[in-house]
Amino acid sequence: MMSLSQIKSQPTFLSADVKNLLETFENFSGNFTKTREYWFTSGLTIDWKNVDCAFDDIQELQGSKGWFKEAVQVIAPFMSYCDMDIRSLSIEDYITDLQPYLRWTYQEDVVLDCFKLVSSQKSEGDYLLALLMITSVAERAFGNLLLTRSKQVPFLLRDLLVSLEDNELLGKPKTEDLFHEFMRIPCANRDSMEEIIYQSPLVPDVMMPVWTKILDLLEEKRYGLCLILLLPMLECSMRCLFALANEETSRILTADNSSFYTTLDEILQLYYEKGDSFMQDLNARRNPDGECIADSHNCRIRIFFENILVNSEPENTTCCKTMRVNLVPFVIGEKLNEALHDMLNFMSGPRVRDRLSHGEIKLDHVSEDIAYHMICISLLVLSIEHWRGEKEAVNEYRFLCKVNNDLAVTPHLKLDIFSHHSCNTKSIYQSLLAFNISKISSPTETLIQLMKSHIMEYQCAYHPRAVLHEKLISCILKLEKWSEWDRVSCSEIQYPDWETGCLLEMPVYFCFPPLTGFKYETHRLPEIINFKLHVKSTKYTVLYRSKVEIELISLCNRIICCAQLALDNIKDNLSVKYSQYVNKTLRSRQRSTYRRQLAAVPTIILNFYTTCQLIFAILLIADDLLCAGTSLTNVMKTLKKILKLHENIVSNTNLNMNRWDEALKNSTDNITNIKMEYSK
């Protein structure tokens, strides 16, 4: 097993090649063969023609290690002149001479903060913070610059980053707040947080000053800056855990141009590629056409960060031999894993790492809740040995073995319940605990246990299954209030009473042949409260689901979205018509349309209620459907028909359309089809 002392004392996490490149630049003598006038024009704009020409003399193959080494030597004088000009500026000079040119970035304040950090150098974390901040601005700006490159906009050195003159084409970064409800930890004192960080074997000594800066920013309520530093530090510690748990020492290092980089996405995946095959030159793994050799042998391995699926063709499983089960998900546990995916990966979630690093959200728009939520997650990772044990890890491992084998999700990578991996977790926890001889203090132990209680109650919010669950509940709540919508009494305008107006009966039960042993008994419309409680109390797993299931859930999500839109249409339409009727502004033809609308509503409501119950039943047996190919195929076909009918209902119930006869027919057809398919 990898030594924890090795992690703590690691002086750098740069790979040897990357480290040598940076040191080559840092130790450059300064005896430049090209003068300042070569790189810049008299107006201090960059002479891009000469910059391009400087690279023409490189003889090495572009993209090779040799090419990068020479490129660094070529560009060193240029960067040195930039550095000297920037360092010669005072804060006042910067504000007066440079800041006006930065308005195109819409983040002048962030660039100014970066300049102040570099100038002051109050702590060792300032340089890293400034680098991450300016990278975020540049990521957003340069991405937009690609659209304006053809206009030959001049770049200015004196704008510290790169400025554009008279350019109004660049869009502002998104400024929406991250309005989400997050797990809140009890107000923790700094001493306890520091104790967790400083005693954690997963925090290298070289990173301690950065963690100190993180806590400083948290106390200063500068939550955006706090997160910008926190996320790469969390990733570093989790990479160390990945290397430790899987005995992959080389994977704690960053990558160079010939090998992959172990990202947080991969750290949380169910499978990973073994170190030997992982670190080999990528060129050796591709044929002359640039295709993966594995693909040319009909062996496709696709790993999705959200719904992990390893899919291998039966003809050839050579590539599968390079794949191993990743123990990190079992070491950290299902709930903490869900929280990490929610915050970082799921497309419906805040994706704080991507959005902050790409400059998609302003730093001062990061809320206190989201900052403390990420702090809590990070502290739980760092203190994993104090609240998580091998028993839970092994149980989760064995449960996933059973689920994956039953579903045949990984036909050539069966998880073996008796694998040596299921024993390794014990030594991991014991090693972490044994690393520090001194016990943690009582307040810190209390904090850890409180955080544990919070994470154990965590409910995933942004996986497609979780999103569908919330949408389903929201739709039921709308249906629950349908009888309270604005309307004229049936005796006044002569339409069937809503209590008895629907001539159709909803199915009594659902079944999904050829599946046997499952029969879902439906709730009558008057029993909608019981149905709502049943849906709310349902528990489900979200991680490492198959791609087919995600497609199934996606279809269900689209159907429920249509139902919600149509319900909003009907409610708004009824309110408008009611107001017009009361104010006697409805013409004769409009009153006739209003009467047909009121008569159609009960059947449309019953249709949506029936659909909600069908989708809930599908959620309950999703795992079984995946095992029965015929049933799954039939369900997918039926759901596509339901989606089409519901899309038509959305259009027909629009205030500008008012096609209530068509909406009624769509609803009747849908209920009839569902009965024929699933209530035989």
C-alpha cells in the first residue's frame, strides 16, 4: 500500500516532465537574444507576427515533449518582459492606466484583486488564488475571443491580461445566483476545522498554507474566493485518497502531454484504468487513422461520469483487462459520494467547479450556504477515518456487486463479492487512523459526528432520477389543487359537474408483461393525498446507473414537464376566462369555447393523474425492466407515444389556441392506450 508519509511529505504534485519545463523557465538566465522591440510595437501592443515566427525555428515534432521544451525556451523572454512591466506598476498606475481597458471582460474588479494579491504577497496562498482567479476571467474572455478573432482586434500588453479596444461583441458572464438549498453544518469554530485539516493524512504539508488561506477567506465572508481555492485542494486530497485506496502511486501526479490527468470525475467513477496502461503514451494506443485501437477490435469501453456504464463487446475483452474497480466510492460512502456528484457533476446541479473555473458566475454571487456546504463535504473527506468504517464500506461494495451482476451492467467486469478489494478497505481506514498518534479534541469529535449525521440524511437532488422524483411531486401538488381553480358554477353555464363530469375510469392496476410478480395498484383521484405521501416516502439509489435507464428516466422527465406546462396553461386559461365572464366581456362564441373547456378539464386531469401513477410505477421497477429487454422496449415505445400526446395537449391548452376538443381527445386516447398496454 502507498505510504501516507509519502503523501504528507510530497514536495510537488507535478510530473517530472512538467516540473522540469517550469524550472527551465524559472531559471532562465535572462540573456535574451531577442529584445523588447522584437516582441512589442512602439504602442506596446504585441507583435503577433514575430511571436508566430519565434516558434517556426523549432525542429521537434509539434506536440512532442521535445517541442514543448524548446517552446518554453522560445517564449521565456517574451514572458519575462511582460513580468517586468507588470511588476513595475503601482496600484495607482494600474487603476489609472490599465483598468479602463478591461471593461470588455466585465470583471475589472476581479482582475484588480488579482493584481493586488500579486503585489502584496501577504501569504503563500495569494499567488495560487490570483492564478485561479485570472484563469477564470481568461477562460471566459478567451472563449468569447474566438468569435472575434477574424476582426484582427489588437491586443495590448498594458492591460495586464489582454484587452480589446472598442469591442462590444463580448457577452457578460452569467450572474445568476446559485439558488439552491444545501446541507448546513453547525457553526464550527476555526480551531476544530484547522484540527481536521492539519491532522488529516490526506492533506500534504505543502498545501497547508493554502488551506489556511481558505479558512481566512471563509471568515472574511469572501465565499467565491474561498471556493476557488477549496475545490482544487479538495481534488488534490481526493486524488491522494484515490492513489492510496487503489494502490496507484503514480496517479497523485499531474499529467504531461503524453498521459491523462486523474480528474475528480474519474476519482468518483466506479472503474478506472490501471496505472501501467493509463500512463503509457497515447500515441501508442491509436492507429494511423487516429482511432482507439480498442475500437478497431470491437471492444468499446465507455465510462460516463454521471451514469457509469462499462460496455464491452463479447468478441474481444482485451481492453477490459486494464480496468479495475475503483475503491474510492466505497471508502467515502454512498451519501458523501452523492453530495459530491450533486455539487460537481450532475448537469442539473450547480457544477460549482466548472462554472467558477470557466468564469460563468461572478465570485460575489456565491452564497454562504454553498460555501459552507462544500466546506462540510471537504472536512468529511479529510476526516473519513473518524466517522466511516470498513463494515459500511464492505456492505456497500457487496450490495453493488449484487445489483451490477443482476442487471448485467458490466458483462465482462463482474464485481466479485469475494474479491480482495473487499478486504482492502479495512487496511485503508486503519492506516488513516494510525497515522496520527494524538487523538482529536472533544469539540472536533463533536463537529465530525454532527457532520456525519447531516450527510447520512442527505438526499440527492440533481441526478436525473432525483430530478424526476421532485418534478413528479410538484406535478401531484398541482393536480391536488385542480378543483380549486377559478370557474363559473356548472348550473350557471351548463356544463357537467367536475365531480361526475369524467366518463372514463382510470386503470385499477398496472402490470408490465412479461414481468411477473409485480402489480401496482393505483390510487383513485380522491385518494391523491395518499398517492402523494407514497411518492414522497419512496427511496431509491442514483449512482452508477446504466445508460439505458438514464434514457428511460429522461423520457419520463419530458412527459412530466409537459404535464406541468399543460396544468399551468389550464389554470391560467381558466383564470382569464373566469375574469372575462364575471366582467361580461365574453362574446357568444367565447362562452361556447369556455363551456367546452370546463367540460374537458376533468378528463384532462384524470389523464395527467394516470400518467403520473404510471411513471411512478416505472420508477419502482426500473431495475427489473432493465433485466427484461422485451418489457423495457415496450415501455420505451409507449412512453414515446405518451410524450407525443402530452406535447399536443400543451399546445392545445395554450391561451392562444383553445383547442379543447383536441385536448380532450388526446387525453382520452392516452388513458385508453395505457389501459390496453398495462392494465390487461
